[in-house]
Amino acid sequence: MCGITGYIGKNKNAINVVINGLESLEYRGYDSAGIAYVLNNKVNIIKEQGKIVNLKNKIDFNIQSNLAIGHTRWATHGEPNQINSHPHSQGKFTIVHNGIIENYLELKQELIENGYKFKSSTDTEVACTYMDFIYSKNNNILKTLNEVSKVFRGSYAFGIICEDDLDNLYALRKTSPLIIANGNNENYIASDVPAILRYTNKYILLDDMEIAKINSDKVVVYNQNLEIVKKEILEFEGSFESSMKCGYEHFMLKEIHEEPSVFKNTINAYFDGDFKNIPDLTKYNNIHIVACGSAYHAGLVGKYLIEKYANIPVYVEVASEYRYKHNFYDKDTLVILVSQSGETADTLASLRMVKEKNIDTLSIVNVVGSSIARESKYVIYTKAGCEIAVATTKAYLAQISVFALITMYLSNNKSKEILEEINNIPNLLEEIINIDYKNISSEIYQNQNIFFIGRGIDYSICMEGSLKLKEISYINSVAYQAGELKHGTISLIEKNTPVVALCTDDSLLEKTISNIKEVKARGAKVIFITTSDIEGDFYDFKVNVPKVNELLQPIITIVPLQLIAYDVAKLNGCDIDKPRNLAKSVTVE
Ligand code: F6R
């Protein structure tokens, strides 16, 4: 949700570094982009509405600068036009910002009363102006940043340039992520690792309310008391290539093709015939799973498996609801937070709320060192690597793999049979990824409404398949429990309405087929995705999915749905990796 980056150094052109960095962060938002660079002791700003390519067209790359900051925006306050784009400047300060300053309206009033004028309707311009206001009184940049950090409510990661100190780049954060990477005679700041991976994989994480003063030779980090703090250097496991398309037309397709190795890496980290690196979860007798979007759908799969095989009641809720409702806990409740980014605002807020009640927390997170991972009592990292496409595929697959593992662990299932099945999953994934689904996609891509139906665990997969399709192709799609359709929704089925029907559970096959026949009788075009070899005239297309142990079945079944969504979006000419209105990491409520 907005990406920021910055560079100060003697080796490279700051403008190139910042633009490259922004391109790697574009998945965080693409409403507008902008850059501020220093040339001849003056700060220059260029910004443009829309994607980074629009900004690039306005930049003269022959200009050499050694200090720049940049921003790619997912609009929160103010429409996504040029004026509201970052960087913002006021007086001596120029800043880029990821997050939301919640009390910006009251601060704006105070600043107007002190004679300041505003060009935009953003909270960021207010933050920048407030920095200038405090600085005009104390003439000390560190003290200014320290003071504003105590006044600003909400979330922020700032990259800051002050005209009075063009030898340094400053950064300040609370809740929104910010990393600092060291080079030789050069340093970088960024919202996320992909922005720095082409230069280095070593970085430090700025903690809440910390301030960094960065020049080309060194980085000094201060805590809230303005004491210098020593920071741990972290190393990112993936390579630069992991953040590139590597010949694939889209990141989404590349990431689907990475699923066999993502599965293998995730399982191998926690199971080698015996469980390892899994915290002791045996004492909990009820579990809450809290997450948003696809991570919530992964939680639904988790609920189904844990309840059925480990016999523990599981309650699943979307984080934006959970954090504001009355929940029931006891001393043996475990709350599991699921998040690819580890920064999703509602999931993070739910975690913090639960911790205040002294309830134990476990997070299932992909981004190492992210806020949710750091603040949970226990963490199990998914090993999906960098996920760039806004629509998640491989990270979701890693999340449901972790739920299979947790279920095995809780039900103490480390049988020879499950081990053999696990070892075979990567091959089966390869096979199913390489099937061509275009005969199906080309039949449905022009429809305005598509339905997904399934029972039991298949319904959870339907929800994810339906979300994948609608978010990248903009076709309205809805997932329904197969037996529930006739209680209202079936009135929407008409001639040629596509219905994707999932059935991987033999015990529910007959019931599901009856529901399929109900829609078929009303003219639906049925795409039957199943592990069964049953044939009949109740479907138009059939996809045979290999039958595996039920714990692992969702890992296979989701793949055709991801690929059909991809093909449908492609046939519709959609921007697959950057669907409209979306951003990958949702750091606002
Ligand atoms: C959909 C998608 C989103 C995320 C959701 C949670 O393809 O990616 O629904 O799953 O925004 O994000 P994380 O997992 O980062 O908490």
C-alpha cells in the first residue's frame, strides 16, 4: 500500500536507483508515482498520475544526482491526481510517505492558523508541513522527527530530505514497513526487499518510532529517546531473479509455476518424516484463525482440516470484523494470524488486540521480519519467496500447505503414507500446471457472471477461485455452497451462465452432482473439476484432478482455478499483475 524508496551515495545515479526501486515496488500501488532528487543543492520534484512508466517519460536520466527519494501511490486521502501525488514539500522539507496520518485534519487546522497554505488534500502534505513547522522552532532535524513521531497518529514510513542537510537522507517509521540496506559508499531505504535486491540482500529493519540518519558512508539509528541503537543485519533468502519475471509474461504465471518448489520448501522446513521447527501447539483446545482476503480463505481450509483430523474447534473470521466484535477466548485459545505480507493493517490490529488479552498467538507469514511475524508469540514462515503479482497464488498455496502440516502435527500423523504423498505432490503440481485450460477460459471470458459451487472443503477452494477470477478479470463471480444455491441465488442462472463445480470428496459426490444438475437444467455451462472418474451429460467441460490425501487435496485443486482466472484475465486484456484499484500490501484499515 504505497511503496517508498530512497538512495544516497557516490557510486550510482540516485535517479536510476530510485526509479528501478519503484518499479520493483509497483505492486504496492500504482495510482501515481513521483521522485525528488537533489541537484546543485536544490531539491527537484517530478510526479505524474498513473503508473511509473508515465513518470519515467518525464525524467531526464542524463541528470546525475546522489540523493533521491521516490514513491508509488495507492491513494487513500485525495483522488489519485498529480497534485496529490508524492513527494510533497513544504518549506525546507520534502517527503514520501507510506501509511495514514489519522489526526491530519486537526494538525492541518493548527498549521493553517499558523499561516501555512496547502496545495493538496493529502495527509502527507500535512505531515511534511508539520515537520517544517516544528523545525522552524527548534532548528534540529532529529529533534523535529522525534517530536512529530509523538504527535502523528496512525501509520507511517517516511523518506525525508531537509534542505538544510543535503548530505543526509532521513527516515522514520511506525507500523508501515521500512528497510535500510547498506552498500559500499551508498545506502538505500525501501518499503520492501525487492527494491534493493539487485544491489544487496542484506538489510536492517527500522523498528516503530525509530529515526534513521543516513549518508553515503553510514547509517545511524536513534530510538525514541534519541539514543543510538545497534541494529541486527538481516539477510534475504531469495535472489534478485526471484523478484524478476524471468521470461514469463506475467509475475502471476511465474509464481504459479513456482508452486511445486514453494510447496517443497515450505514442507521441508517443518517436516522430514518428523516435525521440526514447529512450536508446541498441543495445549490449545480451541483455535481462532484471523486473516483477510485469500489468507482468510486459506484459514477456511485450515478450519476444515483441523476440525476433522485434529478434532479441535476452529473459528475463522476476517480480521476487519474480528477486531471490532465480541470474541470468546479461554486460557487454552490459540489465535492464528495468516498473512503473506505480515503488514495487513486489520490482521496486525487483531493480533495486537488479542495480545492485550494475554492470548497466545501464532502467525503464518511469508515476509520475514514483518510486523505480524515479529509481534506474534510464535511464527511459522511460509517459504514462498517474493510474491510480486498483486493476486496471490504461491503464497496462498504455501499457507494451505502450512495448515496441512499443522493438522498433521496436531493429529500426530507422520505416517509412511503421508510422507510418500507429500513427496509426490511437486510432480503432481507440475502436471496440473502444465495442462492447457484455454478451451475452458475461451468459453467463459465474455460472461458477466460466473458462479463457483462446492461442498465442504471444496467450498473453501471455490471462494479462493472466485476471488482470483474477479480480482484480475473484473468479471463478477460468486462462490456458493453447492446445496445453498437453490435458496435464492439459483434465480441468477440463465442460459450459458458458467458454473464452476468442484468435487474432490467422494462422500459428497452424489449430492454435488444433484446440485450441478439443478443448474444444468436451467441452462448453465458447467465446468466440472473433480477427482472422480464419473462421466455424464451434466457438465460441459471436465478437469480431472489427481486424487491425493484430503490434507493435501486443496493444494492440487486450487491450481486449475488459478490458471483459468489467469487465462480469462488475459483474454480480456486486463492488467494481470496490477489489477485496478488494488495494492498488494493493505496497510490501511
Ligand atoms: C488476493 C489477495 C488478498 C490478500 C489480502 C491479505 O489475491 O492477495 O486478498 O490475501 O489482502 O494480504 P496478506 O496476506 O498480505 O495479509
